[in-house]
Amino acid sequence: MNIKPIPDELLGENITLITPSAGGSYRKRIYNVRVEKLAAITDYSTQKVRDNTVITVWYDYSNSYPSAEFPVGAQVEYDGEIFEIIEQKIYSAGAPHHCKFKARKISDTEVY
């Protein structure tokens, strides 16, 4: 099966992958991914408004860099916010050609 890479015009966003390390956490900048952000809230009719913003990220093994893995539970920073990866799927045709993951917002990077 011949799978084409994600077209370059659909890529161009950057994220930062945050993974646990012995010294706390390791931050790795990832370039040329596609990000779709869905901002949402729930329970807006009560006093307990919950931010349910999620992002869907596509990492192309040919066009995104550097090489990275996106395990469920890891965190990513995007657009000044921190997200936790909640699901991930690797698409393969002999070898991996892209990874798609969803992440939910857990906090802002700025402390107010």
C-alpha cells in the first residue's frame, strides 16, 4: 500500500511535547504538525463552568520533525495552554506514516 504524506499546506503549526523525566519534565519542540482546536465549555448553566477545550494533532512521519512519540498521558503545550493526550492512533502501511492524537486542556501556561 502506498500512502502519501500529509500535504505540506495542511501542516505548519508547532507544539511542545512535555514528558516526565528524572529531573521533572523534558520539553521537546515539534515542528510542522497540523492542529485543530475545539473550544468548548460544559455546565455553563451552573456555577461550575468546565473548560472542555480539545485539540486534535496530526504528526506526519515524513514532514514533521524531530522524531517523536506521543504516548497517552503525556502533555503538550499549544497556543499558551497545556493539554493532556487522551487518545492516540498511529496509521501505518508497512511503516508508520502519521500519528493522530487528541488532547484535552488541563491548564494555561501563564499563572494569573
